[in-house]
Amino acid sequence: MTQPAIMNTYGRLPVSFTRGEGVRLFDTEGKRYLDSISGIGVNALGHSHPAVTEAIQQQAGQLLHTSNLYSVEKQQALAEALCSVSGMDNVFFSNSGAEANEAAIKLARKHGHNRNIEIPHVVVMEQAFHGRTLATLTASGNRKIQAGFEPLVRGFIRAPFGDIAALETIAHNNDSVSAILIEPIQGEGGIHTLPAEYLAQLRALCDRYDWLLMLDEVQTGNGRTGKYFAYQHTDIMPDVVATAKGLGNGVPIGACLAHGKAASLLQPGNHGSTFGGNPLVCAASLAVVNTLTSNNTIEQIAENGHYLLAGLKQQLAGAPHVKEVRGQGLMIGIELNTPCAGLVSQALAKGLLINVTAERVVRLLPPLIINQQEIDELLSILCPLILAWPEQSSAA
Ligand SMILES: *Cc1c(COP(=O)(O)O)cnc(C)c1O
């Protein structure tokens, strides 16, 4: 499929969808698919969720945009809902995950200058993914994302993921650090989780050295891991949280949340966005947050996440080429010991949408509304394909 009018930035699968409903997508031929990637973690409530559809329709007939020159009622309501569910103090709204991280990085710079650090540095992780703007691709720990776009941005120090001793060493040897930016679970990097006690140790270290603890919850936020934010599996409070993806269920919105001293770093004129937090996206996002936080939706996500993880572990047990099945909530990676990008088109042919990241990790990010029957269906399509890999590919 050639799309000459579109810049060649994505290798696209030869399929196009015309509509979706819940966990299902339908292509131009009318073929039905089980969506197990949610537009890369975006369609948290699945497709055509009635609460989101209604909010968008109603807001579209009322008011789309006014700019941040005026107060925006839906933006205010969304900010209050996000602060209430997170314990954070205030919010800056952006249009994407990368922009939410840009706001976080600007907070880190401000904090550094307030501490009289001449060139403030942000500690970032190996295999991290923070976005495609120049600062966020610099913060990302993947040379493929950076190559060709030099010069990179100054002010970042790389550290190994999950290694608190390595951070102690950086803190000892370097007094120019003002913040650390880390994903609670690395998404694009291959679904890498942190040791259980890591975030508490990191909080203590950040307090000791006056670093802002900044979490990139663009992928892990909004219920994905079985808590509203992934840090809520622990007792800590971060200083800054960036989120996006599932926040809008498909409308482009990101948010940078701040707590304590980080909440008063920015003053009028310091940052801005024309579209950020406009009435349309905030109305949609408010429907998402209200739906996620009502009833026991998030507890159900945690339970279904356990069910999916247990099912995968059981059905893939003993397969010599399956290195590890890991994750939290409905954010799961299956690491093989061979490259496995070819599994994506095999699954597609069988009506299942999955993703492979970091070359050998099958990534599952199903809509958070998936039920156990649909999880059984997912397992029954995916596990045989994984078990037969790579024999099928070498025979093909
Ligand atoms: C997707 C992602 C981003 C980038 O978000 P965009 O909306 O594509 O800019 C940043 N950080 C993490 C952890 C992500 O998963």
C-alpha cells in the first residue's frame, strides 16, 4: 500500500479500519478484529464508548475552542478530577505525550536554575522512550530514535533502569542534577518493570539531593496498570507526572501534573499551548476520567490483568524460546529469545491486533474494558502463534 502524500515515517500494515466498537475493529472489507493494542495504549475505554461519544458530540455542538486567554470550564473540571484521583496539585494541558514531557523537562530546568545550577541536568534511563521532539528524543535511550537528528539537546545524563546504586553514584559525583525522568514501566523499551522497592528508594534519593522525581506515565497512566497511575501501587508521591495516551481515548491530549514545590515553578509567560486543554478534548477526557474512576473499573482492570498474565504464563510455560512474560495490569510483554516482528502480521491474519516492540517483545495493551471471555479469545489466538514461532517463519 503506497501513500505518496504521507511522509514515509511509519512502516504500515496493509489494513485500514472503518469503525470500532468496544474491543472490536472492522476493516474496509468488513473483517472483524480483536484489538489488543488500543492504538498504542490510547483507546482505554475501547472504541465508540458511549460516554466519550456523547461528551464529544455535546461539546462539539456547544464550543470547540476559545484559547487559554480565557478560563476554560471543562479544563478546570478535568484538572480537578485529575488532581483528585492522583493527589497532585495542578496541571498543565498539552496535546501529546511528548509535549507533556517537554513541560516536565522545563520544570526541571526551572527548578535547577532556582537552585543556582548553571547547566541543570535531568537523569534519564537506558531504553527509555519519552517522545519524538528534540528534547524528548534526546531523553529517550534508543540510538535509532536519535540518529540523524544531531545535535542533541544538552542537559541529560543516562543511567541504567532499575539500578538505584547507579543513581547514588551519579548523585555523589554530580551537583548539576535537578531532576530524574523515568517510566514506572518502560513501554516502547520492552515492558521492563522496576524492583518493588525502587520508587520508594528513588523518592528518598530525590529528597536527599533536591531532585524533582518526574514520572513519565504517558503509557502507564489512566488505569493501564490496575491503578489510576502506576506510582499508586506504592506509597510515594512524585513531584511531576506526565501523561497522555489513554487520557483522551483518542482525542489528542496530554497533561503534566505537578505536586508541592514543583506546582509553583511556572508563572504566566513561562509556558503555553494554543490548543492545549481546549473545551473539546477536555470534555472527552473528563468522560474518560469519570468512567475510569466510577464503580470498580480500575479494580476490574487489575483483576483482568492478573487473569491475562496468568493465562499467558500457563499456556506458554515450558516453551524454550519464551524468555519471560511480565507486566502489570493490562500492560504486558512476552519476551522471546528471537526477533518476532513477523508475529504481528500472523496475528493480523487471524483477526488479532498486537504489537512487537524492542524487536523481541510481544506487547499487549488491550482496551481496559476487555472482559475475561475476550481475554480467553486473545489467548486462544496468540498463544499457538507464539508457541509455533519461529518454526513457521523459517519454513515460510
Ligand atoms: C507514547 C509515549 C510518549 C510519547 O507520546 P506522544 O503522544 O506520541 O508524543 C512518551 N512517553 C511514553 C512513556 C510513551 O509511551
